[in-house]
Amino acid sequence: MINNASFLDSIINGIDDTVFIMNKDAFLLCNDATLELFDCCRTEIIGHHPLEFSPDKQANGALSSELANYYLSKVVEGENQEFNWIHQTKAKKTFRAYVKLKAIEINNEQNILAVVRDITEEYNNKTALEELNTRLEEQQELMQQSTERLFAKTQETIQQQDAIKRNENRLNAIYQGASDAIFVLGNNKILDCNNASLQLVACKKEQILGKTPLDFSPEKQINDELSGELLNYYFDKTKKGGVVSFDWLYKTYKNEIFYARVSLNATEINNKGNVIAIVRDITKEKLHKIELQNLNVELEEKQEELSQQNEELLVQSEELLRQRRLVEREREKATEASKSKSLFLASMSHEIRTPLNGIIGMLNLLKETPLNNEQSEFVDVIDVSSDSLLNIINDILDYSKIEANQLSIESIPINLRKIAEDVFKILEFKAEAKGLTLNLKIEDNVPYFYNSDPVRLKQILINYCNNAIKFTPKGSVSIRISLIKRYSKKTKLRFEVIDTGIGISKENQAKLFKEFSQVDNSVSRKFGGTGLGLAISMKLAALMGGEVGLLSEEGKGSMFWFTAILEELDSIIDEKETESYQVAEGLSILLVEDNLINQKVAVHTLQKNKHVVDIANDGEEGVKKYQKNKYDLILMDVQMPKMNGYEATIEIRKIEKDKGLKRIKIIAMTANAMKGEKERCLDLGMDDYISKPFKKEDLLRVL
């Protein structure tokens, strides 16, 4: 598709004449000749009003603004305008110009094409010619008077004769020095001519005298009229009085054609009827005009072509619009499917986490009872199995968040050494149980204090270390943290987990870091796992501005690494900060929970810490008990029959507001771990949030 602006720009810049495109408010496009004419650069023209390049008044005394509005309105009405105009350059230097305006349409907007030609020299020549004619008439009158006096007074003195001679010489100097060709005609024959005439027809004077203008004209003129008939018409019109002006097609003595503008004026010389012909070569002007006409025709053809292309584009646009509607419908279907999937995952999260909360809760209570060695071993097996099951559920939920673009990274102050040491403490017992040595090395040039997400950093490191311990039968697992690059306020770190395990072949390395992918099915059967851990780690590293990778050789161990760009802190975090908290005792607590097992877990945990617990089996019962009794806080399950935890919280807050009661603390307990659940609970008026399954420490901490 041809772009209108660039196409017009390339055309008008090929024109020697000044050509520009404008609207009623400003110049839109111009060629280089425009810049030269107005003596300025393109930025000083484009976007500026044309009146900035005109004086306040024109030659006839009219205001330039009023006269310009008149011509522009005529052009808008469809009438082409041609007129002379006084322009001025950027430096306020005025010049006379011939202007032609024509309405054109570009990109469905009406604009104006302007052609401007500097006619200052032409105007000055015309003025000089008029002065010459005036002087010729004056001289003819003087000559006539002198002749009359000569015939009337035969006794003229030598002094008078000298004066006549001087006048003749002066007249001849003006005549010969004129820039336009001047022919003196009698009986349609050339009686005399000036020097400019010889240059015009490219011959000597003796080759001109006695000839007629037809000897220097082609047989026919531009309008296909015979030159002889047309010339006789102009001569007859001249002899009737006045000045006759017209354009004429001439030829030189060597038959080279050129265009001229002719002015015929009848006069008497020596009592004989003569005609003075003043001729100016306008070939360049005429060719420019013809070129402009051809350009207009070409522009019209291009506009027609563009119009057809626009119609084709309209058809294509309608087709694209139809396809877009189809895509939008498919997108809506995909969005609905994603919503359904999220709802399903939220529901499954609740359904799985609720019984798992009972298992982990009862297991923790069981650990606090007297057990023999065999029973302790059984409990430890159940503990490991429940942790594994919880990790699998968390991996699946994290993956679903990745698919829904809901996985996010927090930015809070962290102590990197403390995070690494926490990971070390978590995994040290697991490594020792397998007979492995666990090492931690942080390079000396690594700063400790950053803004980042401690949970997600631990998640990647624990995931890497768990895999390393899982696939290392003997030897060691090492954690190493090093600095790659330091920016102004950010630091790029590299985290490595190196093991002496079974290693991974080049072929199988390509399968890692993909969803639900393990080296082969035997790995899943032998070592367990969902195959999601590395894929989730890769997404988390990307969210922290980093990458993941591995180096491994079968039978010689592996090194899994990831990078992260962290914002370094100027201030130092107190390294003595601990996770300690003061355990509250003797609180009156309303537990709103529909699951009997979870009721027992919460009640036993709370009563062991000297709290008084009252139970409501659903939200409706919880609201009624709140109205009848006085509690210090409410533990509110979210998913319940009759009235859920959200509705119950809204109802309690409404009762507080209506009766002016003191706000009671409400802590949400939910098995839905999808993104936005905590925010939803807090937005509805709850004060805190605990996710199921929770351990005793988690529950006591929120109290």
C-alpha cells in the first residue's frame, strides 16, 4: 500500500517550482523549493500558519488575513484560485509571487495544494516595460512635437536639432537595453528590433528585418488553431485600439520551439500606423504549468488507485474483524475454562487440605503423648508421608497459579545468610539420616541484606537440595552462593546446589525444568515426586530476574544453579531477630468449624494452652452464639453449609456497627490456598488468616 504522505512528498520534492500542501490552519507538507523561497528550514514551516509568511497588508491595501480567508473559502467551495500575492521570508524580506490554489483530498481529509512562483523579477520587468512604453509614448509625443515644429518652423536652431538628437539617442538606449524582445511592425512586417530580439530567435538582425511574425511561428498553435488566422485576429484587435496580450508558440531561426507572452500596442511612427510587439520567453513557466497539470492528472489517477486499494482494505478489515470476533469468542471460552479450572482447584484444595489438616493436627497431638519406640517410628513415617503429600499439593497449586499468571514475588527486607542457614537446618537432619554431608558456603563478597521474597528463595533452594539428597546415595550435598555482578542498587547472585549423586545423561537433561517431567517413569516409582518442582523453580527465578540451569555427568554428580537480581539494602537488618512470639493464654474463643476432626484438632491444641473454646458447627450458629456470649476472638472456617465464613463475618460486622459494639477479632481458617484468598478475607472484615493444614505453632502464633 502506498502511503499518501510519503508519495506526495517524493513527488513535490521533484518539482522545481514551490509546491506545498496546507489546510486552513497550517502547512502540512512542502518541497525543498518552498524552504529556499521562504529562506527557512522545514520545522519553521510545517505546522505554522501561512499568514506568518505574509505582511499585514497586500499591495492593494487589503488585510492579508481577510484576503487569504476569501481565497481559501473559494477553494474549499471547489473553485481553483490564481492570484498575485506579496509574501515575506523568515527574515521579513518581501517578494511578489504568483499563487495557484487547488483543493485536494488526502486520507479522506480536504486539504489545499498550493503552487507559488516568485514573479518579482517578472513584475519588475513588467513595470520597466510599462515605464518603457510610457517613455516611448512620451518620446513619440516629443518626436511628433519636434516634427511638427520642424515643419511649422523651418528656422529651428542647431541647438533644437541637438536636443532632438539627444532624445533620439536616449530613446534608442532604452529600446536597445530592454530585457524583453521589442519588434516594430509595419504592414505586419518587422521593420526594426532590439538586441533582445536577436537573442530570442537566435539570429542576426538582417535575418529578421522584412520577415513577418509568422516566419518565426509554427503552422499551428497549442489550441490547434492556425497561426496565420489567429495572428490576423490579434492584429485587427490591436488596430482598433488598446493593448492586446496573449501567449504564443514561437520558433527560433533554427526551428527550436519556445513559449512566449506577447503584448501588441498600436502606435504611429512618422505618421504611419505601426505596431510595437513586446515578447517575453515564458518556456520555463509554461513547462512548469504543463508539468503541474500532468502531475494533477497523475495525482487523480493515484487517488483513484488508492480509493480502490482502500475499498480492498475495507473488505480485508471486515474479514479481520470477523476473525477477531472468532478469536474473542475462543478467548472467552478459554477464560471461562480457566475460571472453571481455578474454581475446581480451589475446591479440590479445600477438599484435600481439610482432611490433611486433621491428619497433621492429630499427628502433632499424638506426638505429645507417651509413645514407645515402635509407635514413635510409626508416627515419624506418618509425619514424613503427610509432609510429602502437603508438598505435592503445594506444587500442584503453585503450578496452577503459574498457569493463571497469579504467582507473585514479595519484596520485603531479608537477611540472606539467615535464609541459607534456615534451609541448612531444615535439610541437615534429612541429609544425616541418609549418611550424607551437607555443606553451606557463602562467598565473602556477597552482601547479606536485600529486599526480596524469603519464602520463594527458600522454596527453590529446598527443592534443589531435596532433589540432590534424593538422588545422592553417598557423599555430600553443598550449597554455594556467589556474586556475579553488582549494579547501582541491585546485585545479581548465583545459587548452586552441588551433589555427588547419580548424575544425569545429556539426553535426559533436556527433559528437566518441564512441567510433569522426570528423567523416566522409574524415577517417579523409585523416588516419588510430581515432576513440577524444577518447572516451578524456573518460573520463580524468572520472576526474580534470573535464570536456571544445570551441569551434570552421568555417574559423577550434578550441579543445579539459578540466578536472581535482588535489591541491596543500605541499612542492616538486626540479625538477632527471631521468630519468637508471646503465647497468649486464657482466651475465650469461638471456633466456627463444620468438620468434626478439625474441631477436635483445634480444641485439643487450644485447650492445652489454657484457652476456653466454644464450638459452632456452621456460620449461622456462629452468628447466634456471638450475639448470646462474649468472646475474645473468633476462629472462622470459610467453607461451611447454611452460612459460610464470609457471610458470617459480614453479618457480625453489621451487628457491631448497628449496635455500636466493640470490634471482635476474627481469624480466617481456610483450606483454599489460591491467590487472592487472604486478600478477600481481609477485605470482608477479617483480621488475620491461617491456611490449612496448619501446625500448632502456626495457630498459636496468630493468637
